[in-house]
Amino acid sequence: MDWQDVAFKFIGGLGIFLFGIKYMSDGLQKSAGDKMRGLLEKYTSNPFLGVLFGIVVTILIQSSTGTTVMAIGLINAGLMTLRQAIGVIMGANIGTTMTAFIVGIKIESYALPIIGLGAILLFFIGRQKVKYAGQVVFGFGMLFLGLSTMGSGLKPLSKLPEFSDFIVDMSQYPILGLIAGTIFTVIIQSSTAAIGILQTLADEGMISFRHSLPVLFGDNLGTTITAVLASIGASVAARRAALVHVVFNVLGVIIFMFALPLVYNFIMWIGADVNVRLQIAYAHGFFNIANTIIFFPLIPFLAWIVTKLVSGKSEDLEFAPKFLDNRLLATPSMAMGQAQHEILRMGKFAREALEDAANYFFRKDVKLANKALQKEQLVNELERKITDYMVQIHQNGLPESESERATGLMHTVNDIERISDHAENIVELTQFCTENKVDISEDAEQELKQMLELADQTVGKAIYALEHHDREVAKEVMDCEAELDRMEKDYRAAHINRLNQNLCSGNSGAIFLDIISNLERVGDHSKNIAEYVLKMD
């Protein structure tokens, strides 16, 4: 047996297959636009909707892992609850079975013409949407070319006694197939690819459909590792969502392993006349659909289990506005008062984002970075909701004096959002320092500490002045802003002097100057808020 030929064809075919899946997935995502995350956020108000949208999004992006990781990201950002995410994860497991059905259609002989058609759409037609379609078609063809290449490489293994013995052992001990499927999926980080390889092995007659079932269940078990990796360093709720994915699949595999003969008989009953690839696709679909039906009523129980297993207090933020009530729009003056309450809440989170960013710079604790970024996203969300609400207030008619006040508040909303943006910039600059091992000198660090503390005080005073209409505090903000300007100018000159004396590296110098520039801008936006307070009597 030519082992080099076997290895090269298998590795190359696997690479082509994975590339095909990824390229097709990217094309589908581009074709569908960047609305996937927004759809998940908006239309998962209950677990049933979560299941439906998990299915739809996974079919569109061709990646259950992508959908699951997206859900974990939304939880980490506070845009989705744990129970909503459980429904999405269940739906993602169902949606991913579409690829197995695609692979079940034996069209390898047409792979090259399909690739050719995709290339024509990609390179010879100028419209962007057609290019995305070409990417999908090209990836589709590459998927089947990879399967064909892997199949020709694996075929000689069927004559190998060791391989035959392993298949015999699997028939006696299904747990071996389960372990093999789990390990292989963990290694290649794609249950879709693992199931595609299993379908190819079965199609080449190297493994029977009956013996492929434990391997298939192992593939579904192995895919949970990616969600676990995505949750590392995330919030408590996000780690619980990743664990739900594990618990859901583990319990499902246990049930189906005990019911192995029944599963086999059922699939043979509904798919006796189709090829073995489609039989495996049927089994894959049956496993995930039945598993969802079994555990859907138990979503509260699953949430309870993972809450017990992952200890800690969930510090999820409530992204929905607390004070904006559409029923008050008929009374614009009352609606304005509610909008101002929401603006103050937004300002509180912007200041906290800045505090978390500052603490992250000095302590390098990733949790602080996540908190700052989460609050920055919350501020962005509140800005959109408050702005929409203020526009509706204007449309309902306001007296001239109130109209001027509303315009000022809308500018204030923008200033608060920009403060949180500068907090995000500081987090990103700190991340750059950590990843590239950039050291800040003691003098520079002390200067940053002083300026960060003053910037925090300035924002705090601005929000206080806005809340209490305190003109004296607003004047203090003006003084603080002037001091921040002076600090930025003096510290910039001092740092350039340190650079000239080789006391700091070029990278650390750039980071330092970027941070003090961001802090100076924080002062400017705080000054804008204070000026609004001073103008409004």
C-alpha cells in the first residue's frame, strides 16, 4: 500500500473540503448581509423563536459553531438571556444537518463544472451580489471535489487488516465508535467535516450504516468543544451557555446510544431506498430534531443545571431602556423627562466603561476589558433607542423652548456615546500592549494614572451637573477640561523628550500619546455636556 498516496489524498482532500465549506459559508454570510447578529438579538424573545432562528441562521451561514459562538457573544454583551440562547443552540444543531444532506447528494462527477461556473461568476461578472453567489457555487464545488479526493485516498484502507479489525471491534463495542468520532471532531474542529468523512467512508463500503451511528453521535459530541473554547474568559452567563451545548449533546448521545437498535430500525424504515450518505444525513437530522423535541420543555431545567455547575453571580446588563415609554409620547414634556432619565443612565454606564478601561490598563485583567466593552455596547444601544425616542417626541410637537432643550439633549447623547468610544479605544490600546509586550515607563504610567483619574472625575461631574442642573459643578467641569488640555500638552512634550533620550520605545511612545489624546477628547465631550447645562436655565 502506498501510504504517501493515502496520506496526501486524505490530507489534501480534507483541506479542499474544509476550504469549500468555509468559502461557501463566507459567501452565504455576505449574501445574507450583516443582519444575522441583529436577527438573533431582535427575534429571540422566547426559546421557541430562538430555535427557529438558530435553524435559519445556521442554514444561511452553514456553521452551527458560528451560530453558537455568536449566541455566546450576544450573551457576553448582554443582548441575550441564557434561556433565549439555549433555544438558539438547539436550533443551530438542527440547522447544521443541512450540510450532511448536501453531501448525501452524490454529484462528485460534476464538481469540476460547478467550480468552473463559480469561477465565472466570481471573476467575469462585476456585480457584487453575483460575486457572492459565485463564491457560494465555487465553495459548493470544492466541497464535493474534496470528498472525491478523500474517498480515493481512503479506499485502499478497506483492504488493511487492522482497519477491518477495528470495524469488527466497533460492531461489538459501539463505545469505540463514539470515542473515535468525538476525538476526530475535536482534532479537526468541525463536526460537518467529520460527518462528511464518515459519509465518504460509508460510501466506499469501509463502514456499514449500523456501525457509523456511534461515530456520528461522537461527532455531535466533539463539536461542543469549540463553544467551550469560545466561552473562555467570557461572562458567567456565556460560560453557562457553552455548558448548555455540552450538557444538551451529552444527554442526547446517552439516550441515543441506549436506543441504538431503535434508531437504526427507524432510519432504515424511512430511508431504506436511499444511498448510505443520505441514511447518515437522515440519522444526523433525526438525532438533532429528536434531541431538541425531548429537551425543549426542559429548557428551565437545563438553565438550572448549568447555573449550579457554573458558580458565580451573573452580572449581565439590561440592554433594554428602562425609562422610555411610548405611551408617554402623547405628552411630549413627560416623555422628555423620561428620556433625560435614560440619558443619565447611559452616562453612568459610559463613566463605568471608562473606569473599567482604566483599571484594565493597570491591572491587565481580561474581565475588566470585557466589562468595559460590554458597557460600551450598551451605551451604543441606548444611544440608538434614545435618539429614536427623541425623534418621535419632536414629531409629536414641542414648544420652541422645549425643542431647544431636546436638541441639546440629543447632542449630549452623542457626547456620552463618544466618551464610551474613547473607553473602548483605551481597551484596544491596552490589548495591543499586552499582545506585543509593550512596556510603559514608570514616569509615563504615573502621568497616565493622574490623567485617567482626572478624566474620570470630569465625566462624573458632567453627569452630576446634567442630573441636578448644577451650574457650579458645570463650571468645575470647564476647569477640569482645561486642566486635561494642559496635561495632554505637557505630558506629550515630556514623553517626546523621553523618546529622544531612548528612555521609552517607539511602540510605548505611540500607545502613550494615543491614550492621552483619547483622555483629552473625553474632557472635550464632558465640556460639551457642561456647556449644555450652563445654557439651559
